[in-house]
Amino acid sequence: MIPIGQIPHLITLSSRIREAAGDNPEAQRIQEFYLEQLQYCVYAAADAVLGLAEKLIHSTDGVPSPDDASPSHGIILVPEPIRNTLSFVVDHYFDAARRALNAANVYISKTLRISVPASFADLVKQIRKGKIQLPDRIQSLTLGYWEAHGNKIKAYRDLSQHFAVISSDARVTTFPDGKAAYYLVLPNNPEEKNPTKLSYVDPRIDAFPYIVNSYNKLYRYLFELTHILTSYTCSESQDTIPILFKSPLNLGSKHPVEGHSKPDIDDLKAYLFESQLHIYGAMKAELPRKDIQPTLIIADKKA
């Protein structure tokens, strides 16, 4: 069974790119920084999809149902700590998906031996301007995917990165038969940079099914792209998976063991909590500051 997120022939394509680069160990090490990104980011996007499903299912764990719910259904407002975890995973998906698209540029560049921008969005711009010409099938595939799906990944990622929490409203409607309806939506106009103008209705875009479909389209594009690129390579050698370390691996009794001890979750929570209390106490003691002139002045509403 193929692991979810794996692009099987990417091993072959990566191996042939490495082989064409020569035997210089340092050059190979540097190249691996670029080659490892694509499969890693596809895995990360898949992890976000599965993580969102799991967190939705457990979003009402420990949350009491409303006492005054009608016999037909009840609505549970997901509280902030749990609601935030849903938003974390939504952000994670769009970030990973955007990184995966950018990482695809490396394979286009190295396989076709052409210079392309680091950003997938910039690659599309260069193609449209006629400054970059890709093989017909790759070019039509890339432009078609971008116009149908890829541009939305960029829009949602940029919106979440710079302007707004894009999916902060979460609630669950429960029914007597045990079924539930999950409300977690995305803005339908992610290109809008003013958070106050974001629209979540007409049409409503449910985050989970949208992200599942977005991932499937992303995976298909990257699978087909790299599948085609493999035809532009040729090698009689066996595929290789290098073990390259970003820092030296020192073995033997003369070298100390590198690393840290196994984390203890309870100890970690206690440490972070105590640290927060300490910071809170230290800062509270110096407020209000007498040496600072206020810039935000609240008017007396009674006046």
C-alpha cells in the first residue's frame, strides 16, 4: 500500500537529478536541501488533512451540550482553546501546500535544465509573459492547475500569514441519532486583504471538504508533473536514496553523545506555566509606566 502523500516515482526522479549533479559531496549535500522539500511538504499537507479530520471529530470532547437544546438538535459553540487547534491545522495545510508548489519548481529547473523563479506564483507569471517556455504538456498542466486551484492556495496562505485568522468560527450541531454537522468555514474571497471585508456566506465554503478536495488536486498535479518530468531523464543506474547529514555525525567513544533527554510532557507544561507566571508578575509590577506618554486615550463615555 502506498503511504498517503507519497509520490512513488519521485525517488527515481530525485535519484537521476542527483546522479546528473556529479560526485562532489558538498554539492550533493547542498542539492539535497532543495530536493527533500517536495515530498516532505506533500506529506505535511496530507498530515494537515488527516489532522483536521481528527480534531473536528474530537472538537466537542468535554464540552457539555446546551441544556435548552430543542428535541431535534443542539448547537455547541467550540470554545477558544479547542477552536484554535482547528485553525492551527487549517493554516498548516495552506502553508504546506504552498511550500509544496514552490518545491516543484526545483524539479522543473533541474530536470529541464532551465532557470525558474523560486516561487510557483512567479513561475506562472513568467510563463504568461512569455519569458519562460515549458514543454507544452507541462505548461498547459501548470497553468490549468494554477487557474483552477493553485491560486487559491496562495491566496489563503497569504491571507492567513499576513492579515487574518481565516477559520476562527467553529460550532457543531448535534442530533438525537448521534450524527453531527460541523461548521468551520473559509472566506470565499481570500484575495481580499482587508479582514473586515472577508465574506463567509453566499457561497459558504466549508473548510474540511474544501481542503480535502484542494489536497487531492494538489497531489494529482504534483504526481502528473513529476511523472512527466521523469520521461525527460534517463539512467541505467539503480535508484539511490542518500543519507546526507546537515551537520557531521560523530561516532565512537571519543565523541560525546549529542542530543537532549526524553521530554516529560507534565514537566514541560509545568515549566511553561511557571515561566508565564513569572513574566506576568514581572511585567505587572511595572504598570502603569510613569515615564511613557499614552498614545491611545480612551474618551469618557459618560461625558
